[in-house]
Amino acid sequence: MEFTSKHNQQAGSSAIGIKAEQIAYDYLLLKGLTPVERNFSTRRGEIDIIMNDGKQLVFVEVRYRQSTLFGGAEESVTAKKCQRLKAAASAYMQTHRLTNNTAARFDVIALTGDLSRRELYSVNWIENILVA
């Protein structure tokens, strides 16, 4: 019985994660970025969204919190998460044979609130959270 409840909880959080990523993706499209790839994964880490902003490659981490009671979505980007983002971005650039001269940055889209309706959540786009 306990397994079923954990399984249902994981399935629910996965659906919420997918919804949060879609909201972030749509938001960035509205802001004029062009899509490159979604959910790039390597054993070193994962990049939720990769886009171009002009000639700059943008690696986007999407974070979601229903409330700020235990800290906001922005605060959930830890030093360890940043290391994994850098490692995954490095793997992406190697895989796609991009040079060190490729301009890149790391952004976070932090979502807070109830994702069921636009007026119930907020979006905070933080650019350049790390030096690429």
C-alpha cells in the first residue's frame, strides 16, 4: 500500500514538472527566444530547456514551488545543482561540437503558485545565474 502512494506521488510530481517546463518554454518563446532542445540528459546532469537568445545559447533550469513557505523556487538552485548544470552544458557543447567561443549563459525560470490557472502563479526569469 505504501508503494502505491509513493508511486502516485511521483507520478503527480512528474506531471507538475512537465507542466512547469511547458509554461517556462512558452514564456521564453513569448520573450523572443528560439528553441534548440528540451530535456537534454547525460549522466552528468540534465538541462531542462536550451534556447537561443540572439547569438547566445541559453541553458535554462526550471524550478517550481507551490508556495514560498520553505523558500522560493529561486532558492532551490543549490551549488550542487549549479555544478550539475555546468557539467551537462559542457557535455551538450562537446556532443554538438560547439567551440569555447560559443557564447552561452545559464538562466532560471522560477515558478511559484498554482499552475492550474495563469492568474494563480508567478514567473520569475533570472538571467545569467552562472558564468558559462
